[in-house]
Amino acid sequence: MPELMISGPTGRLEARFSPGINRNAPVALVLHPHPLHGGTMNNRVSYALYQTFVERGFAVLRFNFRGVGRSQGTYDRGEGELADAAAALDWLESTNPDASASWIAGFSFGAWIGMQLLMRRPEVAGFISVSPPANMFDFSFLAPCPVSGLMVQGTADEIVPVAAVTKLVAKLSVQRDISVKYSTIEGASHFFTDHIDQMTKVVGDYVDGSNAFEIKREPVRLRGQPAPMTPPSEIPKISKKLAENKKLAVVSSAAGSRQIDEDSDEPAEESRKPMVKSLSTVTRPAKASEETPASKNKEPAKKSKPETKPEVKSEVKSGVKPAAKTSKPKDKEKSKKPAEAVTEKLTFSKLRSRFFGASN
């Protein structure tokens, strides 16, 4: 069991690591009791938890919080210790990327830190909490508790009353989709002085019954770590699936366009033609100084003066008959003028006498 130093938020963290039985073996992180009250990774209960997971083929890591042993830093009232635990779990999972599951086990203060950590790490599949200090620290953050686990408490605990842990377990047990097993050891103190074997048997039986090696957790990609590559054997399957999805999308699009044509009253081809506004309907707004035909028609009849047809004047030059002038048809309104408005009525005989003189 070689000594190990891992990188922590404030410096190096002293640790001990035992590799798993195979590359897919689950991993377990063990957290020790309160640093200010003599808690270290070599505590009897912490070491017993460590050995329980080692015997079952787990890849197990235990370490000293900041300021304990050879770990750098100072005690930080639980906030820094939670960061230390997160860094240790990162190292454990990066060292065992194919692990089937992740577990967290903690004793006393370490149990409180471990429960906070599993709330922030969705890949955690189970937990072990031994003598959780429910009377000293706030556990209300477990709302809801994301995974199932085990809580162990001694009935003769002189630091954490049994009633406080029982109340916490009752609160967690009403939540759906999880199961929190609660085991009490008769006559055991807070440090399980004469009951270590009983405690480890309870924990071992729970882990054996959880089928930890059959749990498949989602792979966790750490910050800066490249995404896993697709196996070559899976590429044809993925390509085939993408082609099927593309074909389905084309069929759905065609069906949608046919549905639009059926719902429309106009033919499909006409409905697809762009709607162009006719230029004949576009009118230029008239200026204030201009008069429109409508405004001329609205003028009163008193102001209109009768129009007289101009007299036709022509000169005969060198006896050549001039060509008759053709007049354009006048507006309907002018053609409807009364006969009284014409000052002189020109007949054919008068016109002949004017152009050719009196007949002999």
C-alpha cells in the first residue's frame, strides 16, 4: 500500500490507494472523522471501511483532509474539506475511467461531507454513512436524496444520539425511488470500540446485496479531458440510423406539402406562384395643385361655359382640293352637350359654298 500524494484545491493531499480487481471494478472513496478531534485516514472505523471495500475487489481511496498528516492547508469548517473530497473523487475516477460504479463511505464528520458530495455528483451509485452527526450538522440539503444507501448507528453512542439519526432516516425513507437501510448495533459507542467486526459485517452484507459490480454508471468526462471516440464497429450502425432518419424527414416533409395542397382551395401549382401586385392598381397620389377627373366632374354646372365648334377655314391654292380634316371622337360628356350650345349649324351645302363658291 504505497504512499500517494494527489493534487488538492490548496495543495497536496496525502492518500492511500488500492487498485480494483479488474478494470471495470467499482470505486469507493472513504472519508475520515473531524480533523479537529483527531480524525485521520488511519482512524479504526475509516480503515475498517477501507478494508471492507478492498476485500470485495473495489478500487478504494482514503486520504487526509487539508491540515491533517502530510496534507497541505488548514481546516476550513467543512467547505474546504468538501472541495478536498471532490478533488479526491476526480482523481479516483480519472484513474479508473471504466469503473462500473462509484461509492462514498464516511464516518462521523466524513459521513456529513460524503452526503454533501453525492448531492453534487450524479455518478455516485451508493453510500455508507456510519454515525452521521445529525445533531451537530444540518442535513436538510438531502431533499431529495438522489441514491440509496446504508446508515449505521450504535445504540450507546455518546456523541450522536440514536434519536437524531432515527429522525434523519425517517425523513429520507418517505422519498420515492430510493431506499435507505438503517442498522443499529446494540451497545456500540460512537467509535465502535468493541464492535468493529459487527459494523464491518453489516456494511459488507449491504455491499454484497447491492450488486455493485452489475451497476453501470454513466461515464464522467473531467474538465479538459477529450470526449470518448466512437468504436469503429459502431460507425456502420450510426451511419445507417442517420440515413433512416434523413429518409424519414424527407417523407414527412413531402407529406406535409401534400397536406397543404389538399387544404387549399386553389390548385397546387397556382398556390406556389408568387403573389405579385399588379402595377395597374398602383396609383400615384395627386398633388394639391393638380386636379383629378373626379374633382372636375364635381364642379357645378353654372361655372361650365358652352363650347363652340371652331369654324373650318381653308384656302384654295392653285385649285387643289385640300384633304378633309378628321376630328377625333370627343368625350362622352362633350357629345352629350345640348344643341343650344352650338352657335351655328353647318350643313353640307354651306360647306360646299364656302370651299368652292356658288354653283353655276
